[in-house]
Amino acid sequence: MKFYLFPKYMEEASKSGWIVRMLKALGVIQVVAGIGVGVTLGGPMLAQALVQARIMSQDAAAASAMLLGLGIGILAGLVSGLVFFAAAQALDDLHALRIQTEAYVAFETDEIKMGR
């Protein structure tokens, strides 16, 4: 016979709370807003800067302005939304630790089957 300990509320600890879902949604909104600003404002401005620096021709810069803005928008959105994603992860981990360490179940058996 072996003695086993396992957390009583494992299923509840794996569920995210409303604040975690809200923070993740705010992070996604931040990324989408960054993409929108990058495509509408950042791309044309970067294309104009590349033309003035004589790195690209006017036609090539105009054709690639949307892709340049998309790339810059994605990068800026992810960097600025990192705060929301990190806070959501930290709160989710703290919630899981708090719930999981509330109670433990102990039993003796030769064969363990989790969830029973």
C-alpha cells in the first residue's frame, strides 16, 4: 500500500476567473488597435521616410506601405499589450495556487486513478 496526497480542487484550479478573461481580451484589443494604427498611420509615414532616405523608390514604398505598417503595428501592439497578458498570467497562476492549496485528500491504495 502506498500513501497518496493530491489537491481536492484540481478541476476548479484549472478554470480562469472573469478578471483573467477580461485582461486577455484587453490585450487582444490592444494588439488589434496597434495593427489598425500601424496600417493606417505607421505604414504611410514609414514609406515616406524610406523614400526621403532614398532606400526605396516612391512606387515600391507605396506598394509596401501596408505591409510595413502591418509589421510595425503587430510589433507595437504585442509590446504594448504585454502588460495585460503578463497580468492575466500572474493572476491566473495565483488563483490556481490559492485554490489548489486549500485542501488535500489523502488515501492509501496500490493503484491511483486521478479524478475519483
